[in-house]
Amino acid sequence: MSPGRALSGAQTRWDATFQFECPGCQVIRRISSVHCDHTEDRVWKFVCGSVRGLSRFDEEFWSGWINNFDGAMDYQCPFNALITGLRSEHNNRREDRRWNVKCSRKLGMETFKCALTPYANSLDGEMNYSVSSDYYLRGLHSYHSNQQE
């Protein structure tokens, strides 16, 4: 099945490396994905949105790899930074992805009222996660299950 048929507006391909960055002074507001049993991978779609009262970021930086193949992912942008991009590569032998996160910050900006949401998807299911109004994405948590590849 083509990525576009599996997920309308998919911005990635099965088993492929990708890099996504929000334009201008925007942050990731929505993440959607669909799993394919044939490729044992997901295709992804990202939607960006503005940050109220913010016209520019002072600093942008990429993390190193935030997880190993078959390992857990638990990352939060440092320095009160927000997630503005994602990079990922897929390993067919491991049937997993590893990730980098692009973090952006405005000097003097502080985040508060941080919240951890419940899991947004099942392992072989769809995901459609939207960041709640007046909240911003700062971190990611996930794990990989070899039993449910």
C-alpha cells in the first residue's frame, strides 16, 4: 500500500530516512502515523503551528540519537526548548527506528505546567496526537516491542 493511501498527506515513506522541520517560528502541534505489517514500519505526518506571542527563536539545535534500535526513547528538550523538527532512520534488520529531535528556544522563555499524556497509539495501530491548546511539545517517550513487530 502506498504511504498516501495508508495516511492521507503522509510526508514520509516506508523504511526510509526522513527529516522534517517546521517553517519559520513554528513548533510541531500534531503527529499522525500508521503502521504497516508488510514493511513493519510507520509513515508519518506532522502539522506545525505558531507559539502565541513568539516571533522568532534565538537558538535551534539537533539532539544526538535519542534512542537505540530496539530500545526505549525518553527525551526532553533542554533549556525550556520546544520541538520544531524530527529526523529518523529505519533499520530493516531490527524493524525499528531511531530518532533525533530539533529543539528551538527563545532566551528567557520558561515552560511551566508541563504534563505527561497517556500513550497515543497501540503498537500496531494508528496514532493521531494533537498537542492541547496552550501546551507545546517538549519531549517524547516511546518503546519498541519485538513481539509486536
